[in-house]
Amino acid sequence: MRASRAVAASAAIEVPTAGVLVVAPAVFSRLLFGEELSGAAEALGRLAGISLLALALACWPRDASPRQPAQPLLALLTFSVLCALFLAHVGIGGEKAGVLLWPAAGMHLALAGLLAWSSLAERRREATD
């Protein structure tokens, strides 16, 4: 099997795994480790799912095109946006909020803005060239 096919197969497997981690981390934990998750462990499981989704996106095979953003940029943008939204959701819900929750949500939102701005600036440069 060629490496690109192995990477594609791996990424395709990780996407549903990430989905289960985001939607039902306790079910994932029970099926994998035979134990339930509690409190903060569920939130960390969801963050792990978001991370896995971004990793799969970064590795997803596709044709290179100057009009498409670079995959690492797109993966990091996806990760930052989803993390900011999830952390804000946790904070607004008033559950499991530590002292770094809001700073982390803000940092991910700022990183998402920086990545989006960089992507737009790159596209403008390419359009003028």
C-alpha cells in the first residue's frame, strides 16, 4: 500500500473516532477502557476529539490548488475555532470552569482570527500576482 493511501485510510478512520469523542466521550471511554468518564474527563475527551478531527483534516489527501488554504492552516483554524466555541460553551454553562477557561477560550479565538487573517492576506497576495 502506498503511503498516501495509508494516510488517507488512517484519516478516514480517525474522523468518526473524533466524532464519537466529541459527541459521547463517556461511551468511547466505556468501549475502549471499560470505565465511565466523570466531570472534567468528559470535557477533556471532547477536546481530544476536536484535536483528532483537526489532525485528520491536516492529513486528509487533496489536490493542491492555489485557491485552497494550506492544510496545516485550515486544520489549525478548525481546531482553534472549535476549541474556542467548546470552551465558551463550557464557561457559559457554568460547569467545570477553572481559572484558565476564559483565557484559553480567548486565546483560541485570537489564534483563529490571526489564522483567518493570514489566510485572507495570502489569498489577496496571490490574486494580485
